[in-house]
Amino acid sequence: MNEDLYLHIFNKQNDIDEVPSNEVIAAWALNVLNLLFPERATCMKYSLEEIHSRFAALENELTELLNATTACDDCNNELVSKNFFKSLPALYHKMNTDISAILTGDPAAKSEFEIIRAYPGFLAISLFRIANALLHLDIPLIPRILTEYAHAHTGIDIHPGATIGEYLYIDHGTGIVIGETTVIGNHVKLYQGVTLGALSVEKYMANQKRHPTIADHVIIYSGATILGGDTVIGHDSIIGGNVWLTRTVQPYSTVYHQSAIKVIDTKNKD
């Protein structure tokens, strides 16, 4: 009865490339983070020579992943891997600005160790920064796998193509969506449930700016939705919870949603 389906699957499995599992790809990125941030590791202390060796091994592992996933026959994957690891000091700097933003902005944050080890916002941002760097090296597939791994484990959905400045602070984070062509400046704070999305999801817009621009020192509170590639939130603005925005907001603006809430004290009601 299912012979056609079985035959289809048999033929399809012979047509697809043998790509490492998502878990293997994500494990490579997590090992990069573990080496950059010993706080994530289980009390391993490497000598300087061992640190050199560990980074070299991760570079070789990236080359192997690229050999299995890069959609071209003449790519110099060793050079691509070297270029990625050359960018690590700049990535590490940005990740540390994110830690600083969380530590400064969250009254509940007790230490950098706690943020690095436990905060989903930091994990999502860090995996995004790795994915974004790989994407800028024209690496296919792997960047999206990394950000979707972060999405699955943190509830924070950041497209690897987004442009994000330094000192990004994500508080709680569950339900945040940041689209592919979003531009976020420095010192921006995002709370749970924020959507930075597109007004239209038509396929013909694939190569256009579809998502908003968020300037420096903007705070966007929970549940806010900001849509459209022409929408700009000016610097030093505050966007309140549950706001729906599809137009530009000037710098130093405060935007809030008004709702009527009535509290009835039934205890003292005659």
C-alpha cells in the first residue's frame, strides 16, 4: 500500500548530501563558547599550549563541517575557517559588551558568571554573533542551524542575517523575534515577546529591507510589535508594552499603549 512512498524516500535519500547532524554543528559552536568563556566549562583549566591546541582543533573541525555543507566544489574552506577564527577577538569583545549590558541593566543579575552560565539571552545573542560572522563569510546552512538551535533552547528567534550593535540587553527573552534585515544599534534593551518583523512576507521581497531599524539607546518593552523595513525607532526612545508600530518614531519619543483596566473590590461590596 505504501510502496510508492517507500520508493520516494529511497530515491530521495540517495540524492541528498551527507550533512552532519544539527547537534554536531551546534556542539562545535558551543565548544567555541566554552573555550572563550571558561565559566561555561566544568572546571577545566588548560595550559596556554593546550588553549592554542584547542582553538586549532576547533578550526579544523569547522573546515570539516564546511567541507560537508558548503555548496561549492572549489571553496577554500581552510581559508574561510582561518578568517572566522581571526574574527574571534572582535566577536569576543561584542559578547563581553552584551554581558556588561545585562549585568548593568538587570537588577536580578548577581555576577558575570551567572549571566554566562544561566542567562538564555546571553546564549541566544552569542550563538547569533557566531552565526552572523559565518554568514558574512558566505557560509550556507550552518548559520541558520545555529540560530534555530538557540531558538529551540531559549525561545529567542534571531535571524543570522540581522545587524546588531554592541551592548544588546535581552531580558527574559522568551518570544522575541528579530527578522533577517533588522538593524539594531548600540545599548538597546529588548524584553520578552518583542517582534521586529516585516509588514509583508511576500517572496518577491526576499532581497529587500523588510524589518525595522532600532537606533541606539532604545528600550522596547514586552509584547511590542514593530514592523516594516522603512520603520525607524529614533535613538533614546522608549516603546511601551503591547505597542503595535508600523511607522517611524522620532528620537527621544515615548510610545505607549492605553488600555482601560477596572478593578472591582468585591470584598467590600454591599
